[in-house]
Amino acid sequence: MKRPIMNALKGKWKDFMVWFIKSNKLENKKIQKCEMIFITYFKTKIRHDCDNTVPKFILDGLSESGFIVDDDSKHLISLTLKCGYDKENPRTEIYVKY
């Protein structure tokens, strides 16, 4: 993708995360210190690079909504990326341990 298109997509994902957190009444939770695990389940078994699932825009939305204080190393002490396969239900699951 070209940079302007990619930046617009990232902004939409960040905005979606802010909406999701607020609609679930989790805004301003202000988690001070946490560990996160992101598991992305792909629709196909073709080779995927796990590092291409880096959730920068999701973390930005979690910070902006107030769910976490910040996504810096002082507050987000561990970030684990995992990949899996689920043909019927591709998705990303986010686990927060605090």
C-alpha cells in the first residue's frame, strides 16, 4: 500500500479501537502496568510473518481511549505476538494481564 492509504487505514483502526473501548465502558481504566498478548488467526495456512501483525494502531487506540496509560516500556512491559489458523473465524484476540 502507498503511505497515504496505509496511514488512513491505521487511523481508522485506531478510531475503531477508541470506539470499541468506549462502547464497552472500558475507557479511562488507566491501566498503569500490563502485559499483552495478541493472537492473530488467519483464514489460510499460507506463510505469514508474525511481525507483520504488529498492533501499533491498536495500541494507539488503547492509549487514546484511556484504557492503558501509555504503550511505552514503563507501562506496557511485555508484548507477545502469536499467529494461528482458523478458516471459519479469522480474527485477532487481545489478552491484557495487569
